[in-house]
Amino acid sequence: MQSRRQQFVDELSIGGSRDAEGETDTAIDRWVWYAGWSDKFAQILGSANPVDGPYFNFTTPEPAGVVALVAPNDAPLLALVSRVAPAIVAGNTTVALASERWPLVAIALAEALATSDVPGGVINILTGKAAELVPWMAGHADVNVVDLSGVSGELRADGERRAADAVTRVVAASAAERRWFDSRAQSPYIISGFCEYKTVWHPKGA
């Protein structure tokens, strides 16, 4: 992304971004910030649990599996990065629906990812109409977590119902996290929404 910085700035400007340079730079920094957590978040989110018995008891975070995301329209690059980054740092694969209003910058991001160190198939970016795609994403049996940060109203409610029928966890950015340029939009605890937790018992002395 750094080598394509001007391309992102230009495409955000075409899309009407009020701070195309700031959004591009913050998106790049957010990737770097989350990358730094890749070998550390388990220590923050996991725990050694006290138990009444001759056992060790540990809880560790593990990838949930496939995460489907709907990117918000209000910051088409930064919001997309802010939701995809914690999902893949947790070890998941993602299917992300780009901003319906401003999809061009997401296509540029897909091109950058194709020549990066991200393994093929880890980040899959779709473009299209949310009303057509969200019901399928939320109700798909192979999706483990659906992030509905980019939809609201009846479409959001329908996505939640379909996710419940498919026993799929629903997550979304909080009001604080939706201040995309703010440092509160990035946190190791956001990663936890894209994790499953395994608790292991082990006898002491064995």
C-alpha cells in the first residue's frame, strides 16, 4: 500500500473523501499496528485459570474460521482495513463486501494484497449491492462470524436473523470503534470478536 499511496489518495479523492491522504496513511498504519499483535494477542486474550484441584487450566484464543464482513461507507478504505485486519490477525480467512457507494478503492486494495505477503485466499474482496449479498453471507453455513458493521435498519435485522438460523456469530463495530481515525478504532480486544476460545485441563505432575 505504501508503494501505491498516491493511487489510494487519488481514488479516495474521486470518491469525495474529505481527507484522502489522512485516510490512506491511517489505513497503512493500522495494518502495521495489527501485524504487531499477531504473536502477542493470545497472551492478552488468553489466561491461566485458577482451579480447585491438581490441574493446570488454560484458555487460549483460536481462529473462528471464515469471517464475512460488510464494509461501512463512511470511510471506504480505512473502515474496510479496520475490520479486515483484526479478523485475519486472529488467523481467519475473510470474505469482505466493499463499500457499495465507493468500491473503487477496495479494488485497488485487492490489487495491493495480491502482490503482498498475504497468502492467496485469506482476504477475498467482493463488490456489489449489500441488499443482494448480505442475506447470503449471513446465512451461509460455511461462515463462522459475520461482521455487519456496514449495514443498518431492516437489512441488518434480516442479516442477524439469518445468522441466528445458521448459528453464526454476529459482530459489529461499536460507536467508539466507528470513529475510524481515532486510536479507539484499533484494539487487541477487537480481535477477540473473531476468535473461539478453547479451555484445556492438564493434570499437574504428569
